[in-house]
Amino acid sequence: MGLTDIRSRIAAAARDAGRASEDITLIAVSKVQPNERVDAVLREGHRSFGENRVQEAAGKWPDFRARFDGIDLHLIGPLQTNKARQAFELFDAIHTLDRPKLAKTFARLAQETGHCPPLFIQVNTGEEPQKAGIAPDATDAFVKDCLALDLPVHGLMCIPPAEETPSLHFALLRKLAERNGLKQLSMGMSADFEQAIAFGATHIRVGSAIFGERETPET
């Protein structure tokens, strides 16, 4: 498998759903991937990438940005409040707005810096206690609160429970987004992105299917 194969599968899934593949952003999840693999995907012309950790992104992407134009970098992992300023500087979009304290921090930074990257609210659709995100029944109120802070909330994001049918969670996320007038849905990964596209995903997050299995850093 690789980038070409994933693009072909996206096009087929979009066609089956009566959608345009151009409306779906493929985020290549480059976390814990060796720089040479990321470099190879950049050389294939891909420009949208996802990282889980601010620190890892800070050590990797400034050099790539100096060598490749048009990089679009997405934060798709949990964000500590004290890393928010650095995230503003590094990322073109943040998919993990998951609590009121972080929303207030973003609002303050937006006032200070005069800009804020597009934001996705992470919804814990499975209501898993170990997972970050806003509970589904609290999502409407949280969206309203974020918009009242003048935050640029573009959509919602979810990571379905591994043991449950993902389409149920994709359907729920779409319903919540539609109810709140949000147009973008960040959902779907290597194993289920075709289902996510069928339910309206605008951003899918694919890692190992593009790069190969991740190399865990030594501890």
C-alpha cells in the first residue's frame, strides 16, 4: 500500500458516496515516522500532514517547510494548555479542542496574536472515560460557547472506540455537526476511512497505510 493506493481508494469511496474527492483532505499522519519516509511522501507531492505532539512537530517541520512549499500541518493529538501558543505558531489547523480551559486559552492567544488556526472540536462519541473530548450531549453548548469567544470552529472530530462499529459514531458526529451548522468532519483512519467518507468526512487521517508501520522511539 502507499499514497497512490490510498488516493485511489478515496476517489472510489467518494464516487460511491456521490461526492467529489477534491472535497476530502487526506491528512498523512506522520507522527513517529522517520524523516526519510516523510520526505519521500513530500516528494510525491503530498502536502497535508498530521502530528500528535507539539514537541515532535517542532523538531521536524521547520526544516521541511524550508524545503517544500505549501505544507498544511494539522494537530491531531491532545494539546496541553501550556503548549497552546507553540501550537498556534506551528499548525495550520487544530483538531483537538476538547475542553473549556483550552477554548479560553485559544481565545486569549487569538486576541494577543491577531490570528487563530481553524479549529475542530473533538467529540468523545463513545463516551470513553480514558479518551479526551466533549460528551455528545454537551457538544451543542460547547460549540455555542466557543463561537461566543469568536473562535473559528470549522467542524467536529472523533475517534470511534476500537471495538465498536465506526459508522455509528460517524453518523452521530455528522448529526451533531449539522445541528450546529458546521461543515467539516474530521473522522476516519486507515481501517475505516471509506466508511467515514460515506458519512461525509471532509478530513481523513491515514498513517501506516501510507508510511508503513510506525517506528516507536527508543525510551
